[in-house]
Amino acid sequence: MGRSIKLLLLAGFLACIGLGLLFFGMRKTITLVVDGKAQTIDTWAWRVEQVLQAARIARGSHDLLYPSALATLADGDMVKLEHASTIQIAADGKNYVVYAANPIPANVISQAGLQLFPGDELTSAGIFLPYDVPLQGQPQTYFWQLRRAIAFTISDGIKQYQFYSTAATVGQAVWQAGIHLLNADRLMPAAEEPLTPGMTVEIERAKPVVIQTALGELSFLSAGKRVGDILLDSGLSLQGLDYTIPGEGDLVPRDGKIRLVRVREEILIQQTPVPFETSFQPVADLEIDHQNILESGQYGIFAERVRIRYEDGQEVSRQVEDQWQAQAPVSRLVGYGTQIVMHSIQTADGTVEYWRALEVYATSYKPSDTGSNITATGKILQKGIIGVNPHYIPYGTVLYVEGYGYGVAADTGNIGPRWIDLGYTDEDFVGWHRNVTVYFVWPPPEKIVWIIP
């Protein structure tokens, strides 16, 4: 009796252990990826839908789920869920709504039952969308516009070409077609006319023409076919007894030359620009070597009224009847910075603190070049002496040039405002002929030239 009870107790204990092992064996670890974001989940769930329910992740009918919701899970499985975006498409005067996960524009267009034709453009918020590139980012609502291309023909007088374009006007369509037009070329219909399906756009190419007058020849390009058109393009007109050879209504000759004969008295208004002056004004909150235009200058106009008399196309007299200032010049005011700011730069010689940096042309010289080793300031010419134009870089200014080192402005020569001459002795001379940056070493001197041309 006692032995039977022990056997029963042992069997119950082993059964409990077996159930525990079975229970823990049902626990699994899976990877859940939602819209590209992955997380690791420990679960006892058997099916995919149970994992989503436990994670409180909603799933719509248009979302992509892999494996399927009823698929069973094993330890180490991956579940991927891509939520669908809502895409509203305006096309052909209608609105279409498509739901798609990880949408590719071409597939979405097809899903909406729409076809793409050559030249059609798909945009979102004014930005063109490639048809074969999936949209990036989190699922959202998109608003697309599908603009249909219009088929039209361009004729250049020799050949005709068919194009497709979404442009609103003739000029925009021709530009999108990659056809280069000169200012004098003509479009028919005009460039500002709306583009319509099946339209034929004719291009009249400009040709060189010459109008010969008593004052000389006027050469330019024009697409005019008759002499009157050329006169209109040139800004010239026939007055009184004036005439042209060929006549105003005749076709332009092959050589493009037209003779304009004046038979009249002419009043000519001649205008001459009057230059404006430039003045400078310091600006305290603007850093040195920076400038702002405070007031824009404007040219003035000096005008003359001249009476010219022609007989049989020949000038016989020219008289200035009046002179006046039609418009006074307005001076330009430029603000230049006077704010001194300390900067620093790491160099081969350590940290250099400076308050101005200028791009200059650097040369080098030695006593044998000048015939003396005494500088303009009385110092001995050697390395560390720098020749400058003292009108712009005052003597005593401490400078640093990378590759040369520190130096002091202590000599002068026939050099410009942005030209320095690096001093050496004859023994240690190094030739310089290049553009460099010169740093004005902190602190700034008492005398500062604010504007260096």
C-alpha cells in the first residue's frame, strides 16, 4: 500500500514536469517589422493575427501582411506589416482614390485604371514623381496630379516634328521640346497663345538683314518677309517722301540689303548717360572688408535736340537746337564694415589669431635685387620684413603668411594694394610668385585702412 502511494506521487511529479516543459516549449521569440521598424517579441501566440492583437497593432484590408494572418508561428519567425497609404489622383477631370502599401507610382496609376502616355507628368505638391521609384517614409495620404501631354507639331519651314508636352503655352512647349529660338525668330501662333491638341506651330527663322541709310548701315536679324516688316523690326519708319529700294511692299532680296532714302528734315533726340558718383559710409555692425549697398546709384541722362536736314538722302546741315539734363544722376552710397572681430586659424606655426584676412599676390625679394639691405623704414632686409603699399597696409602691421611665417610691414615698393613682397637675405632666399592669404595678426593697430581695393 505504501509503495503504491509513492509510485503514484512519483508519476504525478513527472507529469507536472512534462507539462511545464511543454508549456515553456510553446513560448517563442519572433521579429515584428511594422512599416520598416523592427522589434523583438516574446510570445505564446500560435498565429500571426494573435501577435498583432497582442501588440495592439491595427491592420486594414489594404495593408500588406506576411505571412498571412492565419499562418502558424515558430520560434525565430519574422512578421512584416506594411500599412497602406491613401493616394488621391486628379486626372482627366476626375478624382481617383487608391490604397497601396510601399507604393510605386506606375503601379498606383495602373491600379487606378489609368494609362500613361508619352510626355505625361505626375506631380505631388508641384514636384515631379518618377514612375518607377517607390515612395519613401511612413504611410500617409498623398495628393497626386496627372497632367496629360498634348500632341502638337512644330514646322520649321523644311520639316515637321511631332512632340508631346504638358506646357500651357506655345512658347513653353517649344522650349520644353529643346528647340532654341533667337529673339528675332517668330512663332505662329505667338508664344503666349495657349497650346491646344493637334496644333501646328510654325517657326520663322530670322535671317541677317542690312538697312543702308545716309547715316550708315544697320545690321541685325529679322524674320520679316517683306521690306515693311524689316523696317518695323528695326524701329525705322517711312515719313513724308521717304522710300526704300526695294519698295516697302516688296519681298526682302536674297542678299538681305535694303536702301532707305530720307527726304525730310529730322529732329533727333540724342541721350548721353551721365555717370553717378560713389560715396562710402562706415557701418559699425558690419565686419571689416564687407560692404553693403545702402543706396543704389543711377545714371543721369543728358539730352540734345538736333535738327538734321536731308536733301535727296544727303545731309546738308546739322544744328543743335537745345540741350538739357533730362535726368540727374543719383549717387551710390556704399557701407563698409568697421567691426573688428578676432578669428583664429591652425597653422604649421601654431594657432594664429587675426583680425583681417586678405587674398594677395605674393612675391619675394633680397638685398641683391634692390642694391641695398636697408628698407624704407631703416630696418635691415631679412626674413620677417615684408614690403607693402603703406597707403593700404601701414608700416608696423604684423602679418602672417603660411609657408613664410610672421613678418612686419616695414618696406615699400612699386606694388599695388593687394601685393606683398616677402623679404629674405641673399643666403636664405626663396622665390614666391603666387596668390596667398595674408593674416593681420591680433591685436589690430591704431591706424586701420578700412577699404583696400
